[in-house]
Amino acid sequence: MMKTHAIIVLFVFLTIPKSHAEDFRQLLISVEKNIRVEEWSLSGSEFPFKTDSSVSIRKDVLHGGKQEGVDVIHVDNGKLRFTMIPTRGMGIYEVVSGDLRLGWNSPVKEIVHPSFINLSSRGGLGWLEGFNEWMVRCGLEWVGHPGEDKFINNVGDEAVMDLTLHGKVANIPASEVEVVIDEEPPHTIRVRGRVDERMFYGPQLELWTEISTTPGSLQLTVTDRLVNEGADDQEFQMLYHTNFGPPLLEKGAEFVAPIREVTPFNEHAAQSIDRAAVYDGPTPGFVEQVYCMELYAGDDDLTQVMLKNASGNRGVSMSFSVEELPFLTQWKNLPALDAGYVTGIEPGTSFPHNRQIEREKGRVPKLKPGESRQFQIAFEVLPDPSSVQKSLEKIKRIQGGKETKVNRKPEE
Amino acid sequence: MMKTHAIIVLFVFLTIPKSHAEDFRQLLISVEKNIRVEEWSLSGSEFPFKTDSSVSIRKDVLHGGKQEGVDVIHVDNGKLRFTMIPTRGMGIYEVVSGDLRLGWNSPVKEIVHPSFINLSSRGGLGWLEGFNEWMVRCGLEWVGHPGEDKFINNVGDEAVMDLTLHGKVANIPASEVEVVIDEEPPHTIRVRGRVDERMFYGPQLELWTEISTTPGSLQLTVTDRLVNEGADDQEFQMLYHTNFGPPLLEKGAEFVAPIREVTPFNEHAAQSIDRAAVYDGPTPGFVEQVYCMELYAGDDDLTQVMLKNASGNRGVSMSFSVEELPFLTQWKNLPALDAGYVTGIEPGTSFPHNRQIEREKGRVPKLKPGESRQFQIAFEVLPDPSSVQKSLEKIKRIQGGKETKVNRKPEE
Amino acid sequence: MMKTHAIIVLFVFLTIPKSHAEDFRQLLISVEKNIRVEEWSLSGSEFPFKTDSSVSIRKDVLHGGKQEGVDVIHVDNGKLRFTMIPTRGMGIYEVVSGDLRLGWNSPVKEIVHPSFINLSSRGGLGWLEGFNEWMVRCGLEWVGHPGEDKFINNVGDEAVMDLTLHGKVANIPASEVEVVIDEEPPHTIRVRGRVDERMFYGPQLELWTEISTTPGSLQLTVTDRLVNEGADDQEFQMLYHTNFGPPLLEKGAEFVAPIREVTPFNEHAAQSIDRAAVYDGPTPGFVEQVYCMELYAGDDDLTQVMLKNASGNRGVSMSFSVEELPFLTQWKNLPALDAGYVTGIEPGTSFPHNRQIEREKGRVPKLKPGESRQFQIAFEVLPDPSSVQKSLEKIKRIQGGKETKVNRKPEE
């Protein structure tokens, strides 16, 4: 526990910028101030600081169908464009760099307003009616599969509730959202949002999200801080469900990671574990395969994973701390293109089994009252063979020739 | 199957008008273009083509209570006025011609926004909290009674889910809505809307609806096309729950149809099957009676049914293809006026038993990837004894003296 | 039953003011007129009648997070300020008089829009995701704990449904809302709202709420009328869940009432029944204690209860008729401050056991078609020792030395 505390302090120092009087700040949504800015934009010429890149930021509201009233924020740093969704828990819909899109083609075509989602429907799979983001957070009370789990109810008794797939946070609108641009070069652009998962006789979790990027860069960093605002110890789970379809995902695409141990999620995945790293093309009738991993990290506890295309000339890397996010789930869902040909690379505080199972395995941590945890993932678009190669070498260095333990059976 | 395909081609030819550059088009809602026109109207003097009738169209938004934010479109063709509800799956709230109203007085007084509906509530009867339309579609994945049915879940396993009454489509807002007025006489007015029932690991069904009418006519035609946009075969169900209260429904009103076979829905309905065609007046404590029918049709596969009032001087007819809609359900709900005195005339692809039962009986069809089905119902207001008589004769011709098989027991 | 009727007539006479042509009226929300006024205010200088107090009324819309789109109405009578929530069943968020706030600090920080609430979630405890009002009505079909109960379904069969905690009315937006100011002195300000709990094959209950206050007074009166608009006898339940945190609630605060009989809600509460009247300070890990009471009343059937702080220099009283509201529930929830340190004083037509239990005990009344019941609670802020003393004496007079029957075991 002490170690965890030390790490929190360290990361706060590293990643939460000092507040400068001269930082640019634009409040977009605020429960506290009773504000919702429907439309706002900052064009390149209005950018408050001098920069070589053509930068723009735009807040908009979506209309029509199930996306009526959804708030979105588009950021273009000159090299990367991405779209955040305050209304859906500060998820990221897609990232585009030139002709490379990070994201996928879900059967869900609209960015669905949470008021149209019933998480309990379809035996607890209602979450799937809104699932089309590049990066969607699962959590905060639970992240995994639906099914029964126990909880303490309003009369203090242990009761049973049906957990729903992947938790609630992706369908909770952000309560406070602002855009910050650092006064200090390189004038990092930060979109911050606070998403609350609170209820009476339940969790009082606040998630402070930040998505940041530097003008002209190919990087995007997610920095979240989860706080237990309650008076009691509080279980939590976090899982960053990051999803890639074409063009990166294709026949021969590969997932690369410094794997310490890998375990198939179920018997079905067990059959294909030797081919887990490599992707097939779209395969009608394909049933999802899920692999649960623990990764090696460098002395700084940082690890890196990569998805690269078949020819190895494009990819994306994800760097994060195995202290913060000790478990990684690889989700392979390779049916026909229209059915959602996609892979999920999902760092988390646990695997996505039902919480009851994860708790048994000791993978459901708690936060004391007032305690917080930080989670940071740095994404980098790898636009050419040399950047792909560099990431490969980095991952190889982290692996350092150490063995990967391959479990051929699911956890019991 | 080949026959079905042939029919599709035929109907596409007959009913989807060629697009003319000079047709009038007004886009009202569009996910694709991020548009929602809150208010718009086209008065008679603004009508783009010359017509003898006084025509008007108006788009509006409802306010207050559970109807806050609901989009409605009112069309007046000079003889018929009707109100469509894009927010509720393009249902039709009512049709009015002079002092004759098609519709009913539901205990539900507002046009309820889907965000206030929980379909799962009350043991799967939540749909009833929004039920007050003249014509509401049931579907697209299922149309019938609540209860368990199997489905394939996200890990490829057969799982069990609770179906909810009458499916989801009536509580899905339309994604694309436009008004089209044909350049060519008789300048038919068409309101088109696309309603999507899509989810990940679920159906990818798109329903293209069209409600059309010709200036000065007493006719209204619903022409829907259901497309499986998914990569796999997809079960579907469609049922047009068309509901009539006073003044047409009254003691002595009659349902007339060329019936090939009729079966009571349950034991309760079985007791009154000999009086199925005739309606009693409002009867406090009345419990619904439902009759399941297959109809005779002409050589063109078209059939016609009619509801007429007691004195036979007013009525409404419905014409449709028994290839498209082979099953018809008659719902008699004749309690006190305030409790919802109403009859439903419901052509469908099946009866409204739970899908599990309908599947066993072979009445749950599938669409192959990319395949579509069209459904068309032509409604005509019969304002006088002669038009009622004409419809009676037509139905008699279709029956052609052929026998009606009356099953005195429910299906087993 | 005759007696009930007589009482209705009496109260209608006493509390529904004659309509005066010269009363000030401002319609704010109306389904009937398709109106929703987003912002409106009446400052003191605009007050239509001469008054010594500085009065203001303001209608506003909340923004951000889960409170997006919530309508609120603030009234300041010069001495009391309070906030009503039309979107949440005309509940009252808080009342403030000087530095005395009636209300509590719920872990739920936003005034949550019903479209974000799923009452069925968490085993039927979804209501708790929006629970933070000073006064929230439970009802109209049921008021108590979740769990199964029977009902009559659409085919006339007795079926089983899962009731959800405290019913639906707190999450139903008002259909008609208006502000009325009496022309006649003392120019009472009345905010009226109609909340409908209606469905097909279900209740057709309309609740006409009125919250009134007189300029310069320390009083607030809730006057509700519940009408069965259905054609059949209709069960109903009403419970006024009125909640107090600090500053009134504190170690040594006391609940005072003329108790005829008190019964612990469960075994846990039974253990502390001798200390039911007195409050402890915030106690981490505290599990709620609930006491079910019947009260003595004066000849006019009116009773009074009071909550006072430890030093007895401040308090609040509630007066109501034991004919209208024969049962009172005291809810003690005394965990850490941040976990929701609060007590509920809850007059009702029953206790908050599951309806199945309350029905067995004969505490679930019915309304005949067209029949109505009125419920009135007069709240008064007691700002000083003398007003507290006066209320104490009144309660003592009502008790009149009569015995309090203390049941040491929960009802069986």
C-alpha cells in the first residue's frame, strides 16, 4: 500500500501540470456553474499561443436518432484529429492521422445518448447498444461480464444484484468539462472532464479524466484520476477498452507485447492460444477470442504494447505503468467486416471476468476514503516502418529475453 | 424463397417512386448531416405544385411532462389530417377526416419520449407506458408477448434473455426523416423515416418507413422496407398494431375479413370465438380477447379487411399482401371507455405469442445479409354507406364463398 | 368510506382556494398547451401585489452531467427560500431560512434527470441514484421496498412483477405547472404541478401537487390531491419522504411526536428502539434504523411532530391529519457525514415494507373510479427556543398523557 501511495505522488508530480494564471481555459460544461456550452470553437488563428501547427478545437452537439443531444469535442493538433464524447463518460470516438484512422466500424452507427441505453436489457448486455468508440472506459464499480454478484443493500444486508456488461461509466455524462491550453511551450492541449459514479448506499467515485496532446505530435495521452469521495472503503475496477479495426487490423496484423504470462479467457480461446498474437482477416461466424495477460515492464514500471499492420509499415503503441494497470486483455473479434471486425487492447486493474470471479482472484482493489489512483496511457501513432521498428525494439528490450508463460487452460 | 425475391422486386417497382430532380424534398432529421429541424411548416400557399386541395405539413416539437422533446409531423391533405411521431419509430398517432377520428383514447395521454420508457419494467410490460398510437409498429427483433427466449450472446453461447412486450422499434427515434412531394401529379406527399434497430452482437436491422397520401384523397399508405444490414442471417418480426376506438368502435361495430382460418389466442378468447367479428359496447371488467387469423387473398395476393360502425355508414379498410403479411391478429379490448376501449387490427409476419412459440410454429422468418422485405398497407377511410358497401363486396369477392375454418381451441 | 368522503369535502373547502379572476397566474409547463417556459422570473419589484416582504420567484433549467435539462423553480418569500423540481415529480430539493437549511448532503450531488435513472437497477434500488431531495414523494402505485408483488397483466392473469424502491412518482416529470399568487392578502404564493402515473393496463393516477407559502412567513404547506382517473378501483400508496441533515440533525437532536404505538421495522432497529427519539452524531458504519409509528391527534384529526437540534434552540415542525396520513416512518441513517447523515420523517398511507406485506396488513387503500384523496402537510421552521418550546407544548397537549405502546419486535 505504501508503494502505491508513493507512485501516486510521483505521477501527480509528473502529469498534473502546475496551474498557470496564463493558461488558456474554456469551461464547456459545469454542473457547479450550471453551464453547458452547446457550440464553441477555437480556430487556428484564434489559438492563444504561437505554434507551428494548424490547431483547432470544436465543441458541438449531435442531432438525429439516438444521438440527439450528445456533446462532442473535436481536437485537431495539426497531425492528429480526435473526437471526445463528454456525454458518454469522456470516451474517445476516433483518432485520425492522415489516412490512418484509429477506431472501428461498429454495427452501432450513432453516438448513442445514455438516455436511450438500458444496461440491464438483453440479459445485462444493453451496453452493446452504444458500443462503437475507439476508447471506452469500463468501470467504475465493475468492468466485466454480466451476472450476479453480491453487494450490501440499504438495510445493511448482503444482497444479490445483476451486474451489467462493462459497468456504467461509459453511459454517464461528464459533470465538469473544460479545455486547457498550457501557456508554456509546447502548449499542450488538455480536455478535462469529471465523470461521477455516485449513488446513495453505493459508490461515491469521481473520475477526473484528461486527454492531452501537443500541437504537431502523433501522441495522445489519457491521464485519469479516480477518487473515492465516500466515507467507506470502496471497491473499484478500471479497464480501458481500446478498439482497433481496419486499416491497422487486417490479415497478418500483429499484437506485440512483453508478455510475462498469458491465459485464455475460456475454452474457446484456449484452442487458438498459439496464434493469439496474429490476426486473421474477416471470418464470417468468428466467435470472440479473449486472452488475459500480465506484462513485463522496465525499471520505471512502464511497459509498452503495439498493434502493427501486416506489412509492418504502420502501427500504434500504448505505454502505461503495470503498477497502475497490471492486467491486459486482448480481445479478438474477427467476423465479417460489417459485423464488427475489431480487436480490443485493454489495460485494466483486472480482467473482464464477472467481478465475483475477479474478487476471488484478488484482482478487485479498494480505495480508502479520500484515496485516489491515477491511470495513464500514452498512445502514439506509428506512421512508418522506422517508428514501428523503434517500438518493436523497445518492447523487445522490456521483454529482455525473459520467458513468456503460456497457460493452455483458462483460469479455474 | 425465390418467390419472395420475385415479390420484392415487383413491389419495389410498384411502390418506390423514381427519384425526380424536381421532386420537393425537405430534410427534417438526419444523423448523417447532423440535422434536427425543430419547427418547419409548409402552408397551402407554399405548396410547391398546383393542387385543388388545401394541403399543409408541419413539423413541431412537443413540450411538458413525458412528451418533452418529442418530434411530430402533421400532414393535412385537404381531406385527411394525420400526425406522425419520428421520435417513436415513425408511428402514427391519429388520422382525422372531418368528424371521424382513427385512433383511440388510451389511458396514456402524452406522446411519451422513449427516454422515459423502461421496456423491462412491470415484468416486461413497460411498452404499455407509451402506448396510445393509432398505428404502432411492433418489431423488429420480436413482436410478441414478454417472457424468456434464447439468443446467442457475446461469447458465442446460447443464452436466455427476457423479451419485452412488442419489441423495441416503437421506442427508437428515427435517424433520417424527410418530406418528399412528387413533382408528378397527383403530387403525392411522402414522409419518410429510417429507424435502426442495431446493436453489437445483435441485429443490424434498418427499417425504411414511408407514409404517403395524395392531396384530396381519403387514403393513406404505409410502405416499409426492412433491410438486414448485418453479415449474418437475422430473424425478424413485424406487426402493425393498428388501433381503433370510437366513433368507429361501438356496440354493433363489425370486423369484416376474408378469413381462411381463425384460432383463439387463449382459452379466454376461445369462449367467445363465435362472436369475434362483432363488438360489444364498453364493458367494465372486460378482459382482452385475441383472435389469430389467416386470410384469403386475390390472385394478386392482396387481401382487404374492414372495420365498420354499427349502422354501416362509416368504416375504414386496410389492404395488404398476404405474402408480405400472412398473419392477422384481431385484438378486442372492450372495457370502460376510460380504460382503453379499443380494437387492434394487426397484420404481421406472425402472431403475437412469445417469439419462442412463434419460432416453433415456423412463423419467425430470417433475412439473409443484405436481404430486404417490403410491407405495404393501404388504409382508406370509408365515409358513407356506399363506400362501406363497396369494401364489403370486395371482401366478399376475395372470400369467394370459400370456407372459414374455425378452431375452437388455442394452438397447442 | 363515508367518513373519508366527508373528510375530502372538508379539506377541499379548507385548502383549495377559490379561483379569483385577479389572481396572478403564470403557466410554466403544459402538455395541454404544448408549453415549456425555460426561464422566467418575477422579482420583488415585479410582484403583482403590495407586500412587506422581499419576494421573488424564478424558473430555471439545470445543465451539465445528469442534471441536463432538469426544470427547477426557486421561491423566496422573504424569510424562506425553497427549490422545487417539476422534472422530478414536484419534489422539493431544499428549504433555506437564514443559516438554517432543511435538506441533507446526499452522496448524489446533481438533481438527476429521470432519463438517467433505471429504477430496476441494483436489484430494484435504482431510485437511490437520484435521491437527494429534502422532500421526495414515494408512490403512487407503491411506496416501499423492492421485491416481488402480484398484479393483473394484459391478458387478465395474475402475474408477478418486481416492485422497485419507493415507486415511480419521483422520477416522473410534471405535465402541468403553474405559479399562482392570490389576489387576496396575504397574497399566498402557490406552485402547482400535476404528475401523472398512467399506463395502459395499469394505474391512471393523477397527483395534483401544490406547494404554498405566504410572504414573510416561516411556513410551507404541501397540499396534494390524488385522483383515480381510471375506470376501475385502484390501489395507491403515498409517503412523504422528508429528510433532514445538519444543522438540525446532530448528536443530541431529537424527534418529538405524540406516539400511540411504535414498532421497529426489523430486528436491527429493534435493538435500539429505546433510543429511537434521540440522534447520535455521525457514526461510520452505521446501518439504517427504521421505526414505524401511529400517532395521536387532536379532535380535528391533526397531529404534529418536530425535529429539534441538541440545544433545543432550532427545529422544524410538521402538522398533518392522521386520517389522511395515518402512518409515520422515522428513518435514522447516521453514518459518516459524507455517506449521507440524515433522518427521514415520513408520513404516509402505509409503512415502507414491500406492498405485498402492507396489503396483508390492510394498509394499502383503494380509490374508486373518479375518487380522490387529499394530503396536506404544513411545515414550519422554528428559529428560536420559544418557537421550539411552543411546538413541544402542542405535541404534549396532543399526547395528553396517553400511553405510547412500544413493540419490541418487528411486525410478523
